[in-house]
Amino acid sequence: MSDRHNHEQANYSRAFAIGIALNSGFVICEAVFGILSHSLALLADAGHNLSDVLGLLLAWGASILARRPTTPRYTYGLRRSSILAALFNAIFLLLAVGAIAWEAIQRFFEPSLVRGDMVIGVAAVGIAINTATALLFMSGRKGDLNIRAAFWHMASDALVSLGVVLAGIAILVTGWLWFDPVVSLIIVAVIVVGTWELLKDSVNLALDAVPEAIEPLAVQTYLVELPGVAQVHDLHIWGMSTTEIALTAHLVIPEGHPGDAFLAKVTQDLHDRFGIEHATLQVETGSSGNLCSQISCSNR
């Protein structure tokens, strides 16, 4: 049995703190000017940004918990909290956009006068703030679902703010108030599209599905083709957190235990080739005919 223990994770606490401070101030700004200008687009974006602030807080807390050391009770530490944070984040966003969509539909039947100049000014500030926040998380977006969620939320917010600016310009030029609810519904569509992928990935990780970055057949083929291995069964691959992947497998080696060096090389290869951080391998000779009782439903 062998297990790699490399738990170093990037610390984005400073990025979270800056992002939360900037966006909290902007939420207040958007809400105040949204009310003064009677702009549903600004209020919708303020609601979205508030959910992003809550999401950033949740993701920050999870990233702190994920770095806590293991204990006799929590043998993997609290790494799985990052998966729960991503899942709750996605759910919060979908609930928020439902309310925004309903209000936007109502606004089609009861249009309200909107001050386009005020909308443009506030949304332009939003573009700068959201772009700056997204850049804070840009370097970690490929390796961590939590960081990826933060990056895409902020990047999409910058695009949404751009849409609000365009709506304000359209209202100033044409006087057509329906541009405001239309942009609000576009905001809803952007959020739903971006959030759906986050929801799917976080649900999969919560259900111990094989992470998207791993091709299970490739891992099984690698193990089966190892020298002396006659069979592989009870192969399981799952995400311990949004950054670490674990594997357990039973290797049937008729010639007997291959030694610690063999196991060390296999776990190193699993890490280097597939990004699997924790590999636990059980060696069996298959001579007794008493293989694991789960072999009937195993991977062969």
C-alpha cells in the first residue's frame, strides 16, 4: 500500500480579501444608484454581485478549511469542504437569477423610467472592478474548481456590466425603456450558462464521480499493463477536494508482492501522468481464490 502526501495548495487569501472588499463596495453603489435611476438592470447586477460576494466568502472559507491538517477523526482533513462550497455557490446563484428573471418579466408590463446616464456611469465602474477581481484569480482557474468559479463569476460580471452600459446607451439614444428588462434577462441567461457547468462539476465531485480531467479507461489500461499484473479490480477514482484526486485499486500479481520500489514508481507515475495525488494499491496473488468480495462488480 502506498500513498503520496503532497498537500501544498496555492493560497489565494489575499485575492479573496481584495475581491470581497471591492465587490462589497460596488454592490452598495449599484443598489443605491439602481434605486435612484429606477434601473432593474443595475439592481439585477447588484443582486448578482451580492451573490458573488457571498460565494467568494464561502470559497475563501473552504480554501482555509482545505489547508487544515488531518486528524484521527478527519483522516483526509477538511478538503471536501471546497466541493460543498462550490455546490452551494452554484445553488445560490440559480436561486438569485430566478428572482431577477421574474422581476424583469414584470417590468415588461409595468415599465419604469430609467436614467441611462447614471446606469452607464455605475456599470462602467463595474467593468473595472470585476475585471480587476477576475485577474486576481486568473492564474489558478485551471487547477481548482473553487478558484475557477471565482474567476468565471468575475469575468462574466465584467461582460454583464458591459451589457448594462450598452443598455444605458440604448435608452439614452432611443428612449425605449424595454431595453432595461431585456438586458436583465440577458444577465440571467449569462449567469445560468456559467453556473450550470459549475453546478454539474460540483455535483459530480460531491457524488464521488471520476473528475472530468481523468479518463478512467486510460488509468485502468496503465495499471493492467504493468509488469506482472494479471488483473485489476475494485478501481475507484474520486475527488477528495476541488484540487486533489484519490485512487484505490487491487492489483492481482500471481508472482507475489513486487516490492516497495514497484509501488513507489506506480504512485509516482499516477501522479505525473494523471494528476492523481493519493493512490492506495492493494496487491493480491490470486492463488487462494478468495479475492475481494466486490470483484463481481469490479472494473476488469
